[in-house]
Amino acid sequence: MNTVPLKYGHVAGGSVTIPLAMAASQYFKDRGGKFVDINGSGYGETMDASSTMIFGWAEVTGHGDPTYPTYYLTSATVGLTKLSVIIPGGDSIFRMPIAYYSATYTTNFSQAVVVAEKDIYLDTTSKVQFADLTNSSDDFIIILDGLAASTTFNYAATDDAFGDGWVLVRANPDTLGGL
């Protein structure tokens, strides 16, 4: 397995960005997805199970606090942190890790999932945002390509050692919102 961590994020296509005031204490893991939505108060937050739309992809560089070497944490004060967010166009492509572990996330990448509409999963333990290739109830992303994980792995591990499978995705135009 590659010893250099793979970069997840915007890899091709349009990259129009806008500044977005963020909700308090939002985690963005270096080795995870960074899709965001807008909460009921108008602040950006990491997409999770309660999300209903994609607003964009947070371009997070560095760390909000050097105490946290593997992730960026927004301020505990609502609106104090502003992040640059890519508004996904039809040609915007992003790389995300895949959730491939346990009885719930059993689908690995294969050609069978190419162009499939799939969900986004935010693990509450590791704070990593994954492409969920097993479930498709929200259909936030469209799978374009990827690399199958070499084995199932406990993605809820807090040490960021959560597997080597990834996918290239674009935001599903039917789930874009906020603009």
C-alpha cells in the first residue's frame, strides 16, 4: 500500500469559489470528503445524515488549530470561520475515500457503480466523510471512476488508517441547492 497519503478534494473542472461563514466546530479531515450544506441559520456545515442538499466543497488548507494535526476544525463561535467553497458545476470532479467496512457498507468500487447515484456518509467517530457506495437514498454524488479497496477496513478508527479505496465523483445536479 502507498505510504504517501492520497489527496482528496477537487481534481478537475470548474472551481468557482465563494466565501462561506461556517457553523461552529465543523471538522474537515485531511483524508476525507469536504462537501458542505447550509444549515437552517444560513451557515455552512459538513454534510452528514441530516443533509438535504449539496452547497459546495470546502477548500480547507492547513489546520485551524495546530493541536489537531490531521484535520481542520472551525471556530467554536458560529460564523467566525469563513472558508472558500467551490460551487460544483457539471464538470467539477472530486476524489473521496469509500466506506467499505462492516455489514452496512459492503459495496467496494467496481465498474458496476460507475454513473450510479450514491450517498455521502460522515462517520461520527473518525469525522471522516466518505462516498457510500452501498446506499442510494439521498443520491448526492455520481460515481465516475475509482480504485477498489484492497480489503475492508475499520474506517471508524481514529488514527486515519482507514483503507485505500477511493472514487472520483461529481455532485448530482438534482441535489445542488442554495444558489
